[in-house]
Amino acid sequence: MRGLGEIDSEEMGRLDEETEKFGVPRLLLMENAGSSVAKFILRTFGKRRVLIFCGTGNNGGDGLVAARHLASYGVKVGVVMVGDPSKIRTPEARLNWEVVRKMESVEKILLEELEKREGKGWEVIVDAMLGTGVRGSLREPYLSAVRWINRSGLPVVAVDTPTGLDPSTGAICGGAVKATFTLPFHRMKKGLPKAPHHTSNLL
């Protein structure tokens, strides 16, 4: 990924559009991304209990795919939908939410419930909330989710970009996830190396 040079979020969006024009559907891109997240977690953490925070965009869709794959390997998985599922923004993410929503092997948890339970019983967190989709200062409910993740003390795997970190500049947008591992897709985002306290191990 690094050998291809760095890229900003606008260039990344154009690359995704061009990929689709060449006949690679976005649903396949999401499936490949989520599958790679699941494989990384299995290699790195084995079958530890995984809690995945998903946003309402394609980053969240990647997380939902990862949840499905991990559950198929017998991993205990929980999904926290951060934001209203009825407002999921893309058909690809919506399809994956409908699949995961019906899976008894994936626990669905409200952010409010998680605050009360203090997250007991989980061993690994996946941040699949915003990725490169952050715009301006972080707002609720994402801000509360970021604070909860950072308080948890658990290892965190960020999908593409830690939530709250501007992928083009490395600026913190009012708060950002402090990831243990960051898995950038396609090519390295320009801002990631500028925020080592939030990206940690860039893979």
C-alpha cells in the first residue's frame, strides 16, 4: 500500500468511482475490505471476543462484513450501530446491515446499553464508524462512541482511518479514536502518518 504513494480522501473517492466504471461493483469492494479486516483480527487476536462499532456509511458496511465473517469462524461478535440504521447511506451498507440484523450469532447492542454495561465481556474493538467520511468536527453519537472506545483500554483496530481523524491532513476533528492498529485500504492516506498517537501501527 505505501509503495503506491499516499492519497487524500477526495482522490480516494474518485478512485472508487473509477473502479466501479471498470466493472468492479462496490459491493465486492466492501466484501473484500470486510473480509480482510476479519482475517487480520483472526491472525492477530485469535478468537477473542470482538465488538464492532459501525457507522451508517461504507466504512460501517466494511465493519458489518467483518462481523459476518468473524461469526462464521465461531468468534463471539457484537455490533454497535452508531447512528440510525434507517439512515444508512449506501445500498451496499444497507444490504449488509439487513444480513447482520437477522444473524442470531451477532449480538446487536445499542450505544446507550453499552454505556450502562461498561463494555464488560469484550476483548477487541473494531472502529468502522466514519473512516475517510469524516466532515468537520465530530458530532454525536460518534463523539460519545469515540470517548467510550478510548476509555475502554482495549486494543482497537481502525478500518481505513480512525474515526475523527482527517485522513488528508492528520488533524483531529474534535476527538478521535486512538487505534492500536490502522488498516488503510487501497493506498496510504496522506494524514495517517502525521497522527502517530491515533494511528499507532499502520499496516
